[in-house]
Amino acid sequence: MLERIPILKMGAYLLVTIQVDMHDQLALTLQDDLTDRIVKTRAKGVLIDISSLELVDSFMGRMLGNIAAMSHILDAETVVVGMRPAVAITLVELGLSLKGVKTALNVEKGMSLLEDRVRGRVDGNGRFER
Amino acid sequence: MAVLNDETLPLRSNEDVVRARQAARKCAIGLGFSLVEQTKIVTAASELARNTVIHGGGGTLVIESLNHDDRRGLRLKFEDQGPGIANIDQALRDGYTTGNGLGLGLGGSKRLANEFEIQSEPGKGTRVVFTRWRG
């Protein structure tokens, strides 16, 4: 069986909710699928909901960083939302700070971050342009 | 110190890495570890199991429930018969990698442990023991 994490298109955005205990190949497939869909749909933003993930290890952290970097080059912004507190604590202790990955507490905040960016109100670093 | 229970799992594939962390989670919950402690154990299990599969060419994981003076602990023993680690200090250093990872797996897992041991002999294999006691 070919396992895949579904990517939903909503307007100018792509939404991904990771609800399975991810193995490495699944993470790599998602990375490929997402870049493909960004180009095909000309999406302006990608929202990745990880609220169901019970852990993020260095491999998944690297995948999130890669997706953020690749989408940025393809003119789309990535926001990772819903990280559990225990996961955040563990990630930092592991030595991973997810530099370059924009995060928001929940889907709503993540969406408004993406919308602000599409309206041209924020630059690539999340700062408001004047 | 007494071993209350133990379980052996094969580590050969990506799916085995997922099964290893699920088994570690189940054991940590059974021993009454807090959610943050469980997450640390499971994350270390994932890193070290991946190392065994990728760098060790596969091996085994033994998960032990421990009791020491009424204190509960969980031990993860990873063993492979792979190429071994020539320089353990270097392998533990953040950012050092021979694969295409971030080089955080071994050093990061050590930070998530209370006790951490590595024994390795080039050409013979590697044994990593991760122990965490309930806080």
C-alpha cells in the first residue's frame, strides 16, 4: 500500500494535517508531494498542523525545515501549527530549534499569519512592512 | 536494582522504528512517567532506533522496566552487529553526521537520558544503553 499524507487545497493555501505516527519514508514523500503541489497550484502558503504528533525527532524536524525552505524558494510561506508543549520541550533539549520554520499556536493563528503575508502586510520574516 | 519486565523488538526497517517508539511509549505510560518524560523517552527511542537501522544495518531493541529502591526506571538497549563507531566522542558531537541527518541523534539522545552508555567496536557492532528514571 502506498501511504500518503493528504494535502488539501483551500484558496491560495495548502493544508496538511499529520495524523499518523510518521515513519521516515512517509515524511520524505510528504516533502516531495508538497513541493509538487505548490508548483501545480501556485499556492501562496502552506499550513502544517502537527497537533496530533506525539513526537518530533531530528528527522521530522529536518523535514519541516526542508519544507519551509523549499516552499520559500517557490514563493510560498510555510507555517507549522499546533505543536504540543511536551514536544516543544523535548525538541529544544534534543538541540533542535527549528530555525527558519514559522510557527503559530493553532490553525486560526497560522491562517491569519499566512493571510497577512499574502496581502503583503508582512515580509518573509514575519515582520510588518511599512 | 531489579528488572521487572523486558521486551525484545527487531529493528530492521522504518516501520520497526515506529513500533519501537510505540512500545517505549506503552512501557513509559505503564511505569507512570509524566507526559514530558514520555515524550523525551519516545523521542530518544526514535533517534536511537533509526541509528540502529541506518548506521548499524539493523539490530535489536530491548526495553526494560526497572525498579531501584522503589524508584521506577526505563531502559532501552540498542544492539547491532554493524560497522561500529570509530570515534565515539566525535559521534556524540552535535552536528557531526556520516549520513544525511542533522547529527543530533546521538548527542541529543544523551541529553534526554539520565544515564547513557555507548560501547562500540569497529567491524563488530554498537551497543547503546539509554536509561531514564521517573522524576
